[in-house]
Amino acid sequence: MISWNNLDTLNSYKELEKINKVSVKEVMSGEEGAKRAKEYVVPMAEGMSYNYAAKAVNEEVLQGLEKLAKEAALTEKFEALYNGEVINTGEKRLVLHQLTRGQLGNDVVAEGVNKRKFYTGEQKKIADFANKVHKGEITNAKGEKFTTVVQIGIGGSDLGPRAIYLALENWAKKTGNFKMEAKFISNVDPDDAAAVLASVDVAHSIFVLVSKSGTTLETLTNESFVKDALKNAGLDASKHMIAVTSETSPLAKSSDYLAAFFMDDYIGGRFSSCSAVGGAILSLAFGPDVFARFLAGAAEEDKLATNSNLRKNPAMLDALIGVYERNVLGYDCTAVLPYSQALSRFPAHLQQADMESNGKSVNRFGEPVNYKTGPVIFGEPGTNGQHSFYQLLHQGTDIIPLQFIGFKNSQIGTDVNIQGSTSQQKLCANVAAQIVAFACGKDDENNNKKFEGNRPSSIIIGDQLTPESMGALLSHFENKIMFQGFVWNVNSFDQEGVQLGKVLAKKVLAHETDGALKVYSDLLNI
Amino acid sequence: MISWNNLDTLNSYKELEKINKVSVKEVMSGEEGAKRAKEYVVPMAEGMSYNYAAKAVNEEVLQGLEKLAKEAALTEKFEALYNGEVINTGEKRLVLHQLTRGQLGNDVVAEGVNKRKFYTGEQKKIADFANKVHKGEITNAKGEKFTTVVQIGIGGSDLGPRAIYLALENWAKKTGNFKMEAKFISNVDPDDAAAVLASVDVAHSIFVLVSKSGTTLETLTNESFVKDALKNAGLDASKHMIAVTSETSPLAKSSDYLAAFFMDDYIGGRFSSCSAVGGAILSLAFGPDVFARFLAGAAEEDKLATNSNLRKNPAMLDALIGVYERNVLGYDCTAVLPYSQALSRFPAHLQQADMESNGKSVNRFGEPVNYKTGPVIFGEPGTNGQHSFYQLLHQGTDIIPLQFIGFKNSQIGTDVNIQGSTSQQKLCANVAAQIVAFACGKDDENNNKKFEGNRPSSIIIGDQLTPESMGALLSHFENKIMFQGFVWNVNSFDQEGVQLGKVLAKKVLAHETDGALKVYSDLLNI
């Protein structure tokens, strides 16, 4: 029987607080630094690795984290999750997103359905559909091929699929796997839908409407927006639209859609990129084989997360170091800094995945916790960030832990040699330099030019950003977030904090307001 | 004579710390909340307003902030700045970005040049050049019109101009002011330049190379990348490229460019959107008249910032409330949340403008300060953010002050009526609802559905996002950052924190490394 306890009740946590703090500056200097950079490494899937040499940990802290992992029963909790226990207790739901890409444990049967078979069945349906679209067997009313796919969805139905599409777009073009351009409509701001629609050829566009419940107001509004545009172009909207939803939703069996593909309540929105939510658009854009490769990378990384040996479990180790930074060292934010332009929107996806999962003040039993939980997550690609907010990261009054990501090779392969090095070498040289600059700093007689150092960072290094490594990256961070939620004893899989705004917005639209809300409604001309 | 003192030496600051804290929840409830929402408002330029009703201030705190503004001599310091004193003391430079859009005080003459005349002269040169491009008087070698403009620049040469381009693109298309599409190459990642080049018709593209010093390695590398592409297409690069730089830079008089437009050392990169850095690309994309309207909006807002009456100076008030939140209330981040898809990259620009300016640990004399300075800035457009990280903002363990921006009208004007309201009304209803949800919260027997409230926010409300209101917004935040820098007694106009990474990256590329840096270089295959 697993017991769920608050972090501050664990003996291992109390011990951890007492361990002497590590000076990153000290341990990353000289030969010790070189030794750590070689040895503080955990292999990941697809030849990638998680390097935590520049984190504020040493053997003693790591042993403390091992004890914490054991006392918090992280491996057992993950086992319970993937074997189908009701881990999302608030909503009384299983948590099965890993099952979309592999099966780590027992068969999971819910409502009489083998869920692995259900998810792979939907993948098969999507693959068949996408192949028919690519072959010109499913076309517009004139029998012409679709050339563009447009996702209509918000939050988890937008950020993850969009980040992954952008991550693989250039790779797909380079490798001959590019089938269709993808676009995204998310915001209820009418200018979002209008601008996207103006940028595509609607007669040759297929739209993917994504809403698990089938009731997301922003998404249904944008669906109407798109339907109007299709009608105005003299087109039959039902021949241009597919739905991704749950089987019980009003969208599931509607004749408004060419086809419907299903997910279920056991896949949270922010964890849905590997379900039909990401599957439909990514299979249409890049082909089902590429999507399958992406899933395979995620599945391979998931397996590493089952390892109870912390030193061999990159997601669990990353998670525990993060908890140590948040709760023992008292750092409030984490910056995600991919040295890869293709990952430009991956930080925005992780911002949702992390902050919506662990931005909670009550434990899984609804009791207030007395410690900090999820940090603020933000980030932009390096080297752009270097010319932007890195000033504060280097010399500001707060220490912000950093999560770098870098690849040895670019995706497109076109490059230029200037001052004796390629752009790709410059990119990689910059991330290497930043790790050491943040860790070791630099002394100077002029305080303004002095760098205190002692800014902790980790880096995930891969050969190239491919479907497999993208899948592995996604899995890594999803599992990191899950483990942190276990340690903080929060339910990482609900999001009650989004409800109040929805309720009040409905009141505003119904003109049922008073007090300040009425004044703001008037000021905004509603 | 102005005296520059640390915040914690000011009596008014010590008094401020002693004032009873305001419960946002209490004061925003009922009739008092309605009264505040109407009265805690400062007019801005272009009919906009800054509403701070939902901030943790009351009459007593505001009077405390007034004393602080006076004791810190904020108005006098701004006067000194716009009258041409050496405010960027570290680099011994004037700070003149406001002068690109208006003249607030005396003539500023440096090195024998009237700087207002210099900046407006460059604007005139750019306007003439852009008009000739639009009329087809300046063309490619075949005499064909240019259809696309591509900015090559990083940091301040990228984020601001890109954010403003995106902010006005749809407005320009709707109002007949759209002249050319603009694209941006910034990252040294070779996939950035390669992907942008693959997306444009290079034969009809004009490139704007932006580097004040003419030595920014990322930018020069990308220039070579572009020149290679032009050569490979059989084109003469010098007929497709203009430079924006300083008069003393190696780019200034080169025959490699069709034309060169100048800025100078008195315009910091992150404050350069109103100089030739933003002027060239925005004038080419939308026409010089639109750029002039943008400058006019910024100039109008600048004037408001000269007002020594805090209650009538939106930038100064926003700045001081921010300092109060950072130093007295102890909040570490600020989220910028525009309810406007067109402002999708404005938070990224403000992230640089703010964090690079005030992310400092030493005062303007190089002495370490004993208080927190610039916060972490992040944000995404609402309503997207609501379906992402708002969970943490509502129910997380840290309080994050919020800066909303909303407009009564959309830019494109196409809309759809669903469930009795338009998309624009839904957008506005959401931001109104969020302000009150964050402020007042909601009680619930179930702690998981409980909202503590007391989350402070402000909102800037405008009629529509136009060139003028975009200029005013930019000015507001630039001046806010400047005033905060004055209060913290830091030099907001240098960025020594970016140097160490550059130095170490050069060492890596020259293979002059040892220790951890050598190991990382090897791991990344450099």
C-alpha cells in the first residue's frame, strides 16, 4: 500500500535540509569540474544524455535525494499510475498518457475496455485517414487534395502539438517527410482566427477541431468562425473538418465532421500530445510513420523513468534536483533554454505542462501545504535569450536555475563558416560557455563586470532533434513533472484554478455582474 | 544637483515598509471595489488608461509612493536624462531613445551634433528610401519590385521590431497600409536563417542588417548566410541589402549595402525600436506614415511621463507600484498578459527590455545593493494563458503580480456571434473576469476549489491596437523600466552581464579551453 505524505513530513527531507550546501562555483572549477562534467551524466533515450554536473549537488546531496525518492515511493507511485490506479483523485480518473505510446505494466482495463488497445486503435484510424488524405483518396468536394491542416484548439490542444510541429517542420522538409503545412487557431480573440484564415487557402484546408469535452467555449467559437469562412467560400464545412474528442462528447457522432478520433478523460489536456490530440495534426502534417517514431522515442524514455535507481533515471533525478532547488535552496523560477530554434515554442508548452500541473497550494487530500510547490517556468531559445534576459540570469539579485537543451547537429544542414567555425559550432560553443559562465562566474575589480557565478544549470545533449528525440524530450519533462507532483503530494492532473475565471466571464457575458466586475465590463464595452 | 541614493537609504522607503498592507480581496469587494475600479485610473495617450484598482495600494500607500517619487527625484532624473546628461554612467553615454520620437526638453547636442535633428534626419532618409522601394524606384537588378523585407539582427534589433511588426500586421492589412511582408532572422542556429530563407523569394527580398557596433557575431554570421543564399541564386547581394548601424561602424560606408541608416551609442539596443533599428523595417513593411504615427503615439505618452504628479503619470505610478510589490511585498515575478493575439511577442520584448535593464546587483556606482532589483518578466496572450499557466497564478504557492492589456475593439473586425456574444466580447469578458477572480477569489468548502484571491493586477485599456496606441504602450513600459531603475539606483542602460558568455564562447571556438568547459565542448562535438 502506497502512502501519500506531504514533503515536510518526510525524514529524508528534513535530513536533506541539514546537508551542507554545495557551491557550484567551487565544484565546477578546475579538475573537479572536468570530472563532474564527465561523470554527472545519465543516459537518456536516442543517445541523448542528461548532464547535471553544474547543479548544486554532490555525493551527499545525491544520497539524500535517493533517500527522498525511496521514502516518497516515487517508483511505486509511478507503477500505480501506469498500472491504472486512480491517481487523479480529485476528478476520480486514471492517468494514462504514457499508455498512448507504450505499455509499461499490466493491461489497463477501464469500463471494460483495454485502454492500450483503444489508444492504438485510434492511432490506426488516424493513420488510415491521414494516408488517404495524402494519397488523394479523401479530398475536398472538387476531388482536389488538401494542402493545409489547421488545428482549432486551446491550451493542451494547442501548445504541445504546435511546439512539436514547429520542432519537426524543418526536419520533415529536409528528409522528405513533409506532407502538409499546419496552422493553429487558439485564442478567442477574433483576430487570431481571421488572420490564420486569411493566410490559408480554405478550399484546400482540412480543419481539426480538438475539444475533449466538446464544450470548450473558445474552441467552439473558433469552429463557428471557421464554418462561416467555409460557407462564405461556398464550401461544405462538413467536408473540411474532423473532430478529436471523447466518445461521450456532443462532437463524437456528429455529421458535421468527416471523421472523429477519440481520446478520453484519462488523458489530461497538457499531457495529450501523444494521443489523437497531437496524433491527428502531426500524422497529417508529417505522415503516420513520423508520428509513430515520435511515440517510439517517448516510449523508450518512459521506460527509463521506471528505474528505481535514481542515478539511472533522468526524469526522476531532474525532478528531485528541481525540488531541492525549490524547497531547500529557495529558488522560485526555472528557465528552459533550448539551443535550437526549432524548439522555439517548447518552453511555452512546458510552461503549461509544469505550471498547470504543479501550481497548487493543497495536497491531494485537499489540505493546504506548508511548502512551495511548482515554480514559474519561462524560456526562449538561445542564442536569442543571451541577447535578452540573460543579463538578469547572470547578474540579477535572484538565482534562477537553468535547463539547457542542445544538439550536436542542425536539422537542415545548411551552414556557413565564419571566423573559422560554422553556425552550428557557434551555437554549441555558446551553450557550453554559458554553463561554465553561470557556474563559475568571473572576478573583476569593477563590481559591474563581476560575475558571482554559482548559478546552477543542467543540459540535455542530443545528436539531432528528430521525431524520436522530440518524443524522448517530451516524455522526460512529462515524467519530471509527474515525479515532482508526487514529491509535493499534489494532484498534478487536475486544474481547478481555471474554473473561477470561466464562471465570472459567463456572468459578464450574461450581464449578471455588480461591483468592480460591472465597472470593468463597462470600461471594456461589453 | 541630483543625488543618486540606494533605495534602502531613503526615509520614504522606510516609512513605506511600515504602512499596513492592503488586502486586495477586501478593497476590491462590493461597493468599494466598484468605486476603486472607476477612480484608480490614470489617463494615457490615445484614449488609453492605466487602471490600478486591483493593486495592493490605498490612499496611504499612494501617499507613501508619492514621497518616494519625490525623495528619489524621479522627475528630475528623467529631466536630466532627456536634457542630455550622462545617465549611462558605466559606458559614459547619454540616453536618448525618447529623442527619436520627440523632444521633451532642451536641444541635446553631442559631438557638435543636434541629436534630435540627427534622428529625424535618419527617419527622413529611411522614409525616402522606403517610398522609393514602394514606388518601384529602388528595385532588384531586374527592375522588379521588392515584396519582402527580412531583418537580420538579434536581441534589441529583433525582439522589439518583431513584436511591433506582429502587433500591426493585421491592422495594416485591414486598413490598406500593408506594403511588404516582414521576416526576421536572429538566432545563430543555422536552421533559423535556412528556414526563413526557404520561406521567402530571395530575388524579391530586401535584407536589413542591424548591428550598432557592426561586430555582433551572430548577426554577421547570418549576414554571410544570407549572402551565400543570394549568390547561389545568382544575385548581387549588395543590391539586396541595407545596413542599420552607427556611423563609426565598419558597415557604415561599405559598398556591400544599397544604403546605410544610422543610430548611435545613445540608443540602447533594447530601447531602439523607435530609431532606425525599428524604423527601416517598419517603414518598409507599413510605409513611413505608419511609422510616424507610431512615433507620435510614443511621444504623446512620453510627455505624460514628465509629470511630477504621480497620480497623473501612468509610467511612474506603474513603476512605483512594481517596486512596492518587489521590495515591500516581496513578489519575485511579473506576468504581462495582453488580451490581444497581435501582442503575442510583446511580452518577449518586455522580457528583454525589463530584465536586461534592471537585472543588476550593483548600483550605478558599482556598489552591491542590499535589496531585490528587476523581477522575472514572462507572459503569453490571454485567453491562451488562461488555458495554460493561470492555474499557478490562481492557486500556486507564490503570488505573481499581473499586468493585463486589453482593447475594446479587434483589429480586423471580422467576428462571429455565439451564445449571444461576439468573440471580441468574450475576449474582453475574460480579462474583466480574471481581474476580479485574481483579486477577490472565491471561498469553497473543498479547498481544491477555493481561491484565496489577493492576487494584484493592473490593466491598460485602449480602444484598439493601432500604430499610435502601440507607440504609447512601448513608451509606457520603457519609461516604467527607466523609473524603476532610478528607484533601485541601478544603471538600466548597460548590460555587462552578457559579456562573460561571449568571452568563453570565443575560447571554445578557438579550442582554448580546459576543465569543465573543455568537457562540454567535447560533449557537444565542437
